[in-house]
Amino acid sequence: MTRDDPSDARPGAAGWRSSLEVFDIASGRCRVVLRSPRLIEAPNWHPEGWFLVNAEGRLWRADAAGLRAIDIGGLDRCNNDHGILPDGRILFSCHNAHGSGIYMLEADGPREVLAARPSWWHGAHLGAEGRWIAHACVRGGDRVVRVAVMDLDSGIERVLTPQGSAHHDGPDFSACGQVVWFNSDATGHAQIWRVGRDGQGAAPVFRDDNVNWFPHPSPCGRHVVYLAYPPGTAGHPRDLDVSLWLMAPDGSGRRRIVDLLGGQGSLNVPSWAPDGHAFAFMRYASGTAPVSAAT
């Protein structure tokens, strides 16, 4: 169920806070889809061409016509960890008193798919070998965020990164589903890492001075996009001068493609077009913004 949101500003309108944009790989150009006075975050690209975003603790359908709220059964503490399966179903994270949980939006409403909390959804892979999600989580009582995967059919969870002091976050699957990309500060500050879905072979893809978050492999298997903060940045805050980088899956050909005001909310989740020709991201205007649900 959706409804019109009359508060949206159309592309090019004055007074916008959030700009939903698409970067085309072939042309190297950005295109504005929608600008809004709301703080909206984390676009996913739906197979039908619209975008799933979050704002004000809820989920919304976004396109050039504006924002329309999605009925998620009264849940109102959603953050920017959500995504779309190839069949169009929505997976999303939402908070309650026990922490963040992961839900799937079914025809009759949301269904929690992972009982352990806190858990934050970040990626999914549906293949001949099974249906998997990748998520960040806290397990074992040490309050350190780790990366895990879960088989949606069996409900079995496998934590891929070890306990310790390092922060591991932002996991997403490679196109083949056998490799999980993520960011980790195990080497001192956040860098882009890979690990096998079986938990073997964890290693950084490269090392530089930037604080790098949220790697997302393209569905076509040719590209990986990620967000780079300036050196010395702590965590993944919003409203900083950041950049988006593109590289090949082996780490070669790294290049900066977009400079923007952003960070938190810009590229948290998979945002590639289904064929991998483009990806979506959020750019922000400077100024005081409303506070979104905690991540």
C-alpha cells in the first residue's frame, strides 16, 4: 500500500535536503531522480525502476513523482538497512526495545526472519545453492559489531568475523554469492575486505589512508562501488565531504567517480540497477537535518 507525499520537492527545486541520484557507468555522469526537503536515506533499485528508501523511521517508494509510504504494519523505527530481493520482496531492519531485527515484507505484512538481536540486514543472494542474507550483528556479549550470513531456508546463522576489538560492518554478496564484501578497521581504520561465505580467507582488498565503508559489488560481476571518508574519520557520520569510488572485483582500476556532501545514508545498502549499468546514491545539502532511526 502506498500514499502520496505532497511535501516532496521535484528535481531542481529550491530548498531540498536530500537528492536521490543515479550514476551511469558508461557515461560517467550523475542524474537527479528526486530532490526532497526530507532527510531520506539508502536507496535500493527495485526491478520495476523505482527506489526503496527510508525516512523518519519508515520505508518509502521513491521516484521522479515523489515519495509514497510503504505499509509495513505499523513498524516505525526502521533504519537505513533494507533491500529488495529479485522477486521484489523487501527485507528491512527495524528497532524495538531489544535492538534491531530483520524482517521480510510478505503479502500479509512483515515477518521477522532472524530472531537474534541486534542484527542489521545488508545484502542477499538467491541462487541454486540456497537463499542467503548477509548482515551485521552483535553476538557473544562483547558489543562488537561482526559480519554474518544466514541461510533463509534453514535459519542457520554463520558468523564470519572473529570476536575482538575490530569493528566489521556493511556486508554484501559478490555476484556469485560465494564471497562477502565488508568493511573492517582490523588494520587500524576502516578498509574494504572480502571473506568467503564459509568464513575462510578474510583479507583486505587494498589499503589506503581513506576511511572506507559499504562496498557493493555489481550484479553483473564487473564492478564494486564503495564510499570513502577523509582520513581520521571516526565511524560513518553524515554531512561530510566524501567520495564514491569504483574498482574491479580484484581491486584493480580504483578511481574516484563522485565527490559529494554525504556519508551516512549515501550508500549504506546495495543500490545497483539489476543489470549493473548504474547505481543510486544520496547526496545531501548542508544544514540541520532531522535525526533518523539509530543504526
